[in-house]
Amino acid sequence: MSSRELDNLNVFEKVFRAINGFFDPKYINTTPIPKQETVPDELVQKVKKTILESGMFEHAKNYKKIPITETIPSIFKLFGDLIKDDEYLQHGLKNLKYLAENEDFWIKKKPYFDYLLFSSINQPFNSLVKNNAQILTFFTEYLNFVEGKINVNEIINSLNFINEEKDKIKEIALKKPISELMEVHNWLFFEKVKKSSKGRFRMYFNDWTLKNSQIIEYTIKAIFKLFLQLDLAIKGVKEKDVKELLKYNNTIGRMLQYFDPDNKLKRLARLRIYRNAVFHPGVELIYNQKEDTKKLIFEDDYGKFEVDIEGFIADFKKLMIFIATSNYLVANVLFKAEHEGQNIFQVNYEYAKNNGMKKLWGWQINERITNRYIKYFL
């Protein structure tokens, strides 16, 4: 066996080390956002003039006073005026070309994707598909499973502290300035839960920890199962044996043991404890108003840890980013398989180059409705 083949056998050990590092609270994504082509000064001045005429500067300046609904006509006017300008359209085409040639740029500039995580998994994914077309079925099965279960966003939107504010959010969206909507978002996820009374604290976090565990049990386990299938395929395990191994390694704990038999990946072990503690149950909520202490203790048969509110929210956000990045990777592999190896940016650029930017926007609206992969790229 060549050194390259031997290295491939350990690819998912490397992937899991990267994921473990991502869940470390000290982790910082230091990836610099690459610079795009500079916009010509003439075009900058022209766009500024168009924005000024649309009234958007006035809305931006008075965003604490002007309701969102009154801003929408200005947005439409701005967009309508811009797409009549050939220079602006040509610059848009150049941007598309840049994205087609630098797919990584999109990942690096989006806060809900993590580039370092993406780069640790992307190359193995693409190499596997090139070497074995049958592996595509694993990606399709994963996406079918995830889309057949309750959506992660639906779980988040069903959190009781968010449900309490839904009517208020609707009213703000229709009648109030965008600044109030931004304040509600920050209030919901941080101030509201931090400042909650003892009864509310217990209610919020009983619900939140349960739904956090649901996400781990459904989506995170499905991602790890996909990794397990791919790892077994790399190692040349026969199909009938793959099925048996999947049956045996059917829990978060066993999957982690498969990839980390020496239990070195402590951050990933927390995912198992998060999941097991809630379902068995092993969660203790500590609320001490005098000492201003609010924290959670999670315990299962194999481990125990405590976390304050900020730490729990940070872990929850990491879960969301990990899922979004993994889904992007899966959708990207499947999209390329259906488009002769081209990613979505290359397809968009080719369409715009042949049909013009105006037609591209109309085509993209239809694609968002009919193409199942698009939502994972946005």
C-alpha cells in the first residue's frame, strides 16, 4: 500500500480532530477574507447617486424612525434603477466571474459557515466522489434523511422564549423601524435568557436543552453516520459488512468511539453528554440570584461537565455553524454531480455570460423554487 493510500485511511481521523478543534471555546477562525476586484470610482459615484435618488440614504439615516414597510418601495426603486445601468451590470458579471473562479470567497465571507472546518472536509469529500461514483448515494441518503426530519430552523423557531415574542416580531416587521427588529433579535438570544427569573430560567433551558439534544440526535448523528459510511468505503469494506457496522455503530457514543477509540477528542465527547443527559435525564439547572449565577450541569454514565449560559449559547451556535457548513459541503457535492463538475457560481456565471444579468436574476428565482440544493448555499 502506498503512503498516499495509507494517508487516505486516516482521513476521517484528521476530519474529527478538526471538528474537535472547532468545538473548542478557544477556537478562532483567523481566515482572512480575500479582496475582490476594486470597484471603479466612476461606478461608485454613479451607484451613490442612484442610492441617493432612491431615498435609501434617508431611510438608513433614520432607521430608528422609519418603519420597514416604508423602506420597501425605496429598495425596489433602487434595484430597478441599478439594473438599467449597463456599467453596473457589467461589474455584476465580473463579480460572478470572480466567484466562479474563487468558490472559497463565498465561504470565507459568510458568518454562518466556517472556512477552516470547510477546508478540512471539502477535499476528502470531492476526492471520494471522483474515485467512486457510488459514494454519491451516501450523500443523497443523508440529505433525504435530514429533509425528512424536522428542520433545524423549525426547532430553533419553536424555542419557547422565541415563541413568546412572535406576535411582537410580526408587529415590528410590519410597523416599526428595522432598529427595533435588531434589538428584539439581540434581546431574545442574550438579554432575555440571561435576565430571566428562576422559573423562567428553568422553563427556557429545560426546553432549549431538550431541543439541543434533538438536533444532536437527528442531524449531528446523521452527519457522523455519513462520515462513517465514507470512511468504511475508503477502507474497502464490503457492502454487507458496512450495513452490519452501521447497525452496531448506531449511537453518537459508538460513532465517536469508532473515530476516537482512545477518547482524546474531549470537545466532541460533550456532544454525547449533551444528548444523553437530557434524554436519561442528567441535567441540573443552577440558579443563584444572590451570586448572580446561572449555569447548567450535564452528566451521563461516561462523563460530566458544567457550563454557564454564555458557554451553552456558544456551543449551540457552533452546532448551527457545523451543520450549515456540512450541509453546504453535501449539497455542493451533489450539485456538482448534476452539473458536470461545475459549482453553483460557475453555472450562474455561464448563464449570465450567455443570457445577460437581467435574465439571470429571473432564472435564479425559479432555481430557488425548483432546485433542492440552492437553500444550502445562501
